[in-house]
Amino acid sequence: MRNLVFGVLVMSVFTALTACSKSAAPVPMAYSQTQIKEAKVIAVLSYAEWCASCKLLTPKINDVRTGYENRGMIFVSLDYTDKDLGGFYAQAAKNGVEAPVRNYFNGGIITGRLMLLSPDGEMVARPVNMNHTPEEIRARFDAALDEAT
């Protein structure tokens, strides 16, 4: 009986993750170097297709971010799906955020985190993760923008 209950629980979680994975891919986040330098806050998402946390966090970010792009926030997504550390850092370099990303992920890459950085790479608010509600994410974004101005 315990195995049956466990099996049903696992299937429920799998079904929920599969359902939300269809809308969980990050919205393309590509900006010019000029846009990055002029931004008040740079939100850097470490993402991987196999990351369950990412599948729960990304739809929240995609829902919340709309009003913040007009307020000086930009969103950069770094893909770690292939577990290619060099490629991950190359994406960070291409987006002008290599130094803070290397600093933050000093011990290894953690997916499912949204870092909130100033254009010069300083953390302006604590990272956002899958446990944050949309309201908490908005509050974190507002605090980051307040800190940056």
C-alpha cells in the first residue's frame, strides 16, 4: 500500500512539472552592451531544461517581469542545460555579466536562481528562487530598483 501511495505521489509531482514545463522556458533575454550599461538592475537567471526549480520559477518571473522592463530592469538568461561550464561563462561574458556571475557561482553553478545585480556587478538584492511568490518577487524587484537609484 505504501508503494502505491508513493507511486501516486511521484506521478502527481511528475504530472505537475510536465504541465508547467510547457510554459516554463525563459522568455528570450538578449540585450546590447549599451542596454546593459544603462540598466538600473540586471536580473540574471541561471536556467537548465532539466532543472525542476527552473520550471517552477521561470513562469513566475515571466509573469512578473513585464512592468519592470520599462523601469530600468533587464533580464539575462544563462543556459546550463548541457552542464557546460565554459559555455555558461561564455554566455555571461557575451551579456556583459561574466565577472559577477563568476563571483556568485564561485563553488559551482546553481540553477533556478535569479540574481539581481547593478550594471557594475554588485548584488543589489538577495537572489530569487522557486520558493518566492509573485508578490515576493515584485517586492524583491522593487527593493533592487530602489537600491539602484
